[in-house]
Amino acid sequence: MSVRVSRHLISIEDLDRHGIERILDRAESFAEVSGREIKKVPALRGRTVVNLFYEASTRTSSSFELAAKRLSADVVSIRSAGSAVDKGESLKDTVQTLSAYDPAAIVIRSPHAGAAQLVAGWSPASVINAGDGKHEHPTQALLDVYTLRRRLGALDGANIWIVGDVLHSRVARSNILALQRMGAQVTVCGPPTLIPREIEALGCAATPTLDRIHEADVVYVLRMQLERMHDSFVPSLREYAVRYQIDTARLRPGQLLMHPGPVNRGVELSADAIDSPQALIGEQVKAGVAVRMAVLYELLAGAPALAAAA
Amino acid sequence: MSMSTYARHDDRLFCRELPQADVLLRNAQVLDPRSAIDDPHDILIRDGQIAGLGPPNSLSAPGGDVETIDATGLHAFPAFVDPHVHLRTPGQEYKEDIATGTAAAAAGGFCAVIAMPNTDPIVDDAAILRSLVDTANRSAQVPTGFLAAITRGLGGQELTEMAELRDAGALGFTDDGKPVVSAGILRKALQYQHLCGGVIALHEEDPALSGDGVMHEGAVSARLGLAGIPSVSESTMIARDAALAGYERARVHFQHLSAIESVQALRAAKEAGINVSGEVTPHHLTLTDDIVRTLDSRFKMNPPLRSERDRHTLVQALRDGVIDCIATDHAPHARHEKEVPFEQASLGTTGLETAFSAIYTEVVLPGELELDVVIDRLTSGTALYGLPTPRIASGEPANICLVDLGARFEVGADGYVSRSENCCFHGRTLHGRVRLTIAAGSVAFKAAQLDHRGALSRS
């Protein structure tokens, strides 16, 4: 393994259970800030946070931006469209250019695995991975664990199913790691074409059917990207929906339903499931700002809390 | 055009005019499995030929023009040969060229290399090959052979003018870097081989199975979310093409084997009496996909590093002789082509300067493979193309490397002889370092340490 230092959040592997809990506790206190009329604390006043997004993103980019602003940081947001990246500038040159502004943190979203790790090698800033290819999306997993913890308390022994396109999902990978670190049992479920070979090496179980979905305490549904149909990963969205769509008939009373968004209504989730009181989808979005505030705070202003697992 | 214009011997190896050495290697631990030697010897080289071999300190330099090198404590091996390198001439000289690539070969103990045709332009035309031969005759530091493309532009659609390319000096043919996807086109190349000769070497991969893959498909690709290349992408094509070779009674060589299933397919083909051979790289013998967890693009190559079981099977197959030889697949790339996220990085690692040391450190020292087997397999690659095999014996041309097995060094700490630095062993501490390479009778590489020893011994 490459050595990772504690001032970055690149992978859930950078955190042990204690480090995750520390961030979640911090997020609880920031959630309180978000309830105030003036939603701002001066923790990062005078410091700069750069958001560098090479992929389309709504909720991740906006929640990082809001999180940094609520901590009083100066925020620069760069999207690949319309920037020098569009003119063929390499990631390294872009990062070194932005580093000249002496940012305290660079938040990066990239379509390529390992991009955040490379940025950490090229810039003195703290680097936060906002999604790198199909590899990891650690802040999504943290906000999911945060959301679940608020509902369930400790996750020890909780049985959590992740359903859908695991192969192409960074959310699934970070969640498998994070949920297991918090003591949960994880099962991944989806068409065999969309479950990575040897995924069990991550410590989870894998199954191609929803036959035992009733055993789950939490059903975490992944977005089914429509283009997968063209690559013959599934014969049709109709067949996918018949086999894997979570609706209120498949949802057992008491089960919690999660989804990282954006949802394809009528594909991986039925409308009635989305709107059911068992769905935590809105709470996940709401948690995004507080958890990302906590991550920024712990990396930039907090004690060396994340060092534990590094 | 008569071939003799370009091929100085019938051996189709080309290099600059080499000053023939007069050297006495004193008290070297000579290991040549083919000559059944594993003892200390003096080796006298006169005018580039091995003139005498005797017990330690028995030979003397018969004149002032013979340099004496004290080789006490050093091993003398027949110099290595590499049937698979990318020298990047023509067109990609910013990565490597014939001069720097063959200098890197010499620094790694190699006395002959065979260059692949996937350059820019591709070596798919006799005029291009002739200009390459001219360049090699001016600048190659060790004898260099060339494979030409099987299909024009490596496009997999039309055969090259194979007979004319043979006349211009091609040792054989390959579309290396790409598979010949069409069985029909490959079959015609195999038929045409009966006219023009030349080994047909195959990069085996089924693009439909490899897809967008960038690493071995397994637990590590599952963890990293990188698209995987399954082992069967390689092995199914080996099985297919071995069957074609058997049917056409053709001669086929399988390049850079990486997987258990490929070894099984090669073994089955050999047992069926088909005229096939295979090679394996130092990195596939020493590294596994586990190291790709670092997401360091130095570990991105095609075929990919596979599992520990695959690595172990490749080592055993090399020992058993199912795999015939070691080939580096030396693939230099500029820094900007590797300083990008893994999925975007160019494929390949340099290997000439570290081949012996890496295998010695990671496979011989742990006891997986005997040193004499490694020396045999590092010297057997050119014979597959009908070229002579380096031997340490009286009357043979001097192709010898001196290696200090006790030396330890950090790869890359002193830079590289190659123009590129994309070595998968970069930063690793390796044992065993080449100190001298005599290639085709000429001193092609001499380490500063050796001059120091020589000065000491003369004083």
C-alpha cells in the first residue's frame, strides 16, 4: 500500500472506525449550525478551498461549496468545461497552477481512479476525494453512515444490502468499506454482469437475486446508468426493473431505503418506494453539507484525528 | 535488392562497426549451463573471440594491448539476449532510440535485442525497414534485429509484403501491441510463412474480452473499480492460434505470457506437437496485481500483472521449459505519458537495465528458480528466431557479461541509461548488478566500479 498521510481524505482506508466516528460527531455539531438563521462559523476564515470538478456533479459540488462557505473559507470552483482543462491542460499542470494560490484544500472529482492521490503528490494542499472514477467516493459513504447512525444508532451487526450496478459504482466501494468498518454486514446484489468478479475479497457477500432481501435492515439502491443497457450489461431496463427494482412490495416494513441520487424513477426505484417514509434519500442529501463541513474542519482546523488509520 | 546489403551475416542482426576487444577476464566465476561450466576461470578474448579458457590465474595477457580485468568475486555469464524490446525508432525518439535503447541493453548485460515494429510509422514496408537497418548499422550499441508487422498499419486487415520484408532483413513478423483479431488473416500469414520464412510472434488478446480493461481482472480490480482484463482474453487466443499453427504447420511464438490458462494452452499445443514457443517478462515473474493497489502507473502494462498463482505458474513453466525464454518487453515512455491517472497512462515498463537483477532478487534468491536456469532462459530467446546462442567456449564470439551478485543497488538512484524512467522496479533495492558486457566481441558496457577494480589489481 502506498503511504497516505492524515491530512488527506482519499479513501475510506484512510480512516479507522474511530476516525469515522470523530467526523460524524463533528458533523452532528455542524448540523446544528445549519439549523441556525446565520449558518456560518469562522473556522476557516481567510483560507482557500478549491473545488476542481472534472465530471458533472450537482449535489456533491454544491454541498462542498456550501460546506466551505459555512466554514467561512474562500471558495474557488472550477469545472472542466470552459477552463484550461478544456484546452488540453494536464491534471498536473492544472493542480500546480491552482497551488500557486496556496489553497488549504483541493476537493477533486475526476472520472479516473487515483486522480485524488496524484493531486496529493503534486500540491501541498489537503486533498479531498469527491469521487475518482469507479474507485471511491469517501464523503458520500461518510454521509450515508452519518444518516444511518442517526436512525439506527450503532451499526454493529446491521445487515445492509447494496443493490444494483456495483461494477461501475464508487459509492458502492466506499460504502462497503465504511459500513464494514462500522460493524455492519454488507451484501451486494445485482445482475452478475454488474457485480465485479472476486468482490467478496472486500469482505462482503454477493448474490444475484433479491430472494433474501427481507433479511436486510437497510436496502441501499444504486443508480442504474441508462447507458449500461447499450453495453449489454443488462438486456433491457424493463428486465432490470422486473428483477431488481425496489418497490413497496419488495420493501419489508421497518427496512430503511437509501439511494445516493440522482434516482431513475421507475428503474431502480419505484415512485412509491421513493416517497415512502422508509426512504432516507432526503436525509442523505441534507447530511451532505454537515458531513463535508466536518471533513474540511477535521482536515484543516481540527486535531490530527484522522491520523489513527494512516 | 540483395539481402546481403543489409544483413551482414545471415543472422539478420545489425549494429555499428564494433571495435573487437582484447581482454583477459581473470578469475571469474564462469556459469554457462550449455557449456556445463560452473567454476572459476580465466577467459582470454582476442580480437573479439574467446581465445582461451583456463583455470584461475593460468592465462596471461600475451601482449601489452590486452586489458586485464580482475573478475575475482564476479560471475561471468553468457551475455543475455532479448527477443522483445521497443526501441521507438522511428518516430518516437522522445521515448527512446536505437542508440539509447541498445545502450540500456548493454547496461543490463544483453548482447542482442529484437525490436518490435509498432513504431511511427509502423514497420510494415521494406523501405521503412531498410532505413531502420541503416540507422542500426550506424548507432546500435549491440546487435539488433527487427520484426516487421504482420498486417499493414497493425490494422489486422491486410498482410504486409512479408517476403520483401524478409529480404530487407526482418527476422519475423508481429503485430505486437495488438492481436491479429481475424483468424482468417492470421491463417493467411501462417500460410505465407511457408514462402518467406520468419517466425510469427503473437500478442494474444481478445479485444472483446479485454474491453476497456487496464489491469488484471480479480480482487484488486474489484477493489479499485478499474476495468479488468480477464486471463481468458489471452489464453483463448493462444489456444485458437496454436490450433491454426498446427493446421497450417506453421511456426508461431507467443509473446509475454501472463496467465495460468495461457501456460496450459501453450503446454497443450507443445504436447500436440505444434511448433510453438513462448516468452515471459521479468515483471510477470516478479510482480503481481497486488502492487497495482498503489495506482502507480509504472505498474500499468499489457498484458497486466496478474495474481500470485499466475506468477508462480509462470516461474514453474519457465523452469519446466514450457515457456522457452525471458523477454523484457522493454517499453519506454516519456514522463508526461505516465504522470496521469492510471486509466489514462501509457502501457508498459522499461526492463533492459533491471531484468537480471529483478529476477535474481525476486525469484532466484528466494529459491524459486535456480541461477543456471535463469541464465539459460535469458540466453535462449534469439535461437527461437534462428540466431546463434551466446556461449562461453573457446572459439566462440565473445558474448559475455560480468555480474557482481553481491552488489545491492536502488533502481533509478543513479538515473537510467534508457531515455525513459518508467521502470516498474524504480526505487526497489535489487541484488546483482551487471559490471561489464561484451557483445559480438566488443565491450558494449563497462561500469566505473570495474575500472576501479582493474586499477587496484594492476597496482
